Amino acid sequence: MASDYYDILGLSKSASDSEIKSAYRKLAMKYHPDRNPGDKKAEEKFKEISEAYEVLKDPQKKAAYNQYGHAAFSQGGGGRSSSGFSGFGGGGFSDIFEDMFGMGSENGRRSASSGSDLRYDLSITLEQAFTGDQVEISLTVPSKCESCNGSGANKGSRPQQCSQCGGYGKIRAQQGFFTIERTCASCSGVGEIIGDPCRPCNGQGRVNKKKKLSVNVPAGVDNGTRIRLSGEGEAGARGSTAGDLYIFIDIKDHSLFQRDGKDTFIEVPVSFIDAVLGNSIQVPCIDGTKAKMSLNSGTQSGTRLRMKGKGMPGLRGGSRGDQYVQINVETPVGLSRKQEDLFRQINDLGITKVSPKATRFKKMIE
């Protein structure tokens, strides 16, 4: 990606972690594919925003980017895979530090690259977000090859030490007063060459496998909540450490309720008679119960009432939010002749006092 990550988020290089997080949230909400169905430009913009945030939120990656720009990640990482989840991984920026300062693994030799972190978008209902749930997901991920146990070498054979670097994984070159280390091109820095590669995995030590995982969705999750499954991401090359799997929560639209943080909102149609007389009504709540609510006599359409403690729970415990009920008074339709006669009688008794707004408006336009 050629665009500057700070420009993508509308920030300067001096932006704090909280400013980076805030800018990402606003832009992610604006360009999320669920809010822009079928809009390819919005989808691409969302990918750019996510990529920029994945780098700038991480202190190490951010430092590498600030010093080297996109070149810091030219050897690794990201992008969305064809399996419905995204990769965050790589190790590209760590190669820069190792090449400059010789910061390799034990005995100076760099191990095969760790697996990438992956992303999975999980859609759940608002009820599941309220109660929490155990959800089973199926996905295909690069996993350790069982045939070679992740080594990449065929059965009966073993990887051989790279003759170019002597198993060091790097080639040293003298330039003036300095000794420069570069990753060995022959073994890609692993220090070993596979002469007889495993056929099922073509010497990679990993193959795509479909697996099922159980995800514990805690009560109170909201759109964008991230759940980390350690070691369930992409398998590392030749048996090295696997990456993590990040589950991103997406809550489906509800037929009755809307949500804002811990608060819920519902519109309730009320009969004309209930509104006039101030009768009691039944109001559904997100926890599956119904609450009795008494209306004031003469309740108007658009009136908003608060039900304390009837909203969503907090993600980390604490008190529940509130539920707000908007009253929509329904004008009677399909009246019988007898019912119409009763309303005419009410009208004949005079409506000046019982309909003050309508009366004032008539006088204004006369």
C-alpha cells in the first residue's frame, strides 16, 4: 500500500495511542461493509483503515514504520485470505532489526518464521450479546502438516544445513569499517535446506485444514469487540510458533431493539384510548421479560420514557444500562358507525381544552 498510514487515519505522526484508537473507531464505523453493502470503494477504504490501525496500534510495528515506512513490512504480513478471515502476521519488520544488528535466535541462527495472526468475523444476535454464549465456528487455516510433523522434510529424511551460510541463516559482508549481515537467499534465513520435501505440504511444514473451534462470547459484547484465541492462527513454517486467531464480533440488526453502548431503545405503538386514559401497557425487554409501564393520562406520540437497569450488561461486569421507550400513539382506523358516533359526541362537547395545540394552530391560520 502506497498511502501513508497516518494520512489514512487523518493523523499526524505525533498522534497518541488514544488518538489513533479514536480515529480508527470513527472511520471503521463509517466505512464498515455492513453499513455500506455493495460499495466497493467503502470496502477498500475499510481495508486500508484496518491495515493502518494494525500497524500503528502496535508500539514495535509503529516504531519500525516511523523509521522505515512501508519497507518495514515488505517481507511479511497482511491481507485478507480467501477463507473468510484476515491475516495480520508476518515478521517482516523484525527482519530489518536482525539484518542491522544481528539479533537472531540462539547461536545467531534465525528460526523459521512464526505463523500469522488471523481474523474471523462472527455475527451474533443481540440476545446472544446480552446473555453471552458458546459459539462453534468452522474455518480453514494453514495447520501443521501431520505427515512430516511440521518439519517440511519427507519421512525418513531430515533438513540439511545450508551450505551457503553454514546454518547461520545470514551472509556477512564487509563494507569499510562495518560488517553487514543479510538474510541468506538460499535458505531464506532458516539455516536449513530441505533436499527431500514432504509431498503433502511441498516442504512448507503446513497444509490447509478445516477445523471447528468453540468461542466463548462474554455477555455485554458490542460491535467490534475482539476475542483472542491464542495459537489458533496460522501455523508457523517448519514447526515454528503458530499465530493467534482474533474473533471480531458483529451484532445483527434486531427487529425491535436498537442499541447504543449499554442502553437499548424501543418504539412501542400505543392505542389512542390507552394514551388518552393513561392505561398500563406491556413493554418487552432485551432479557426476554415484559415490564408493566403506566402511562400518564394524555400521553403524546413521541414521548420517551426511561426504564432504569433494563438495558445491556457491561462487558466487564457492573450495572446494566437503561432501556428507553418511545411512545407512538396510533390514531383509530376502521371505526364502526357506533364508534364514530361516540367520537362525534366527544367533539360536540368541545375539544378546545382537550386539544389545546390543535386549537391554537387553527386560530393562528384563521
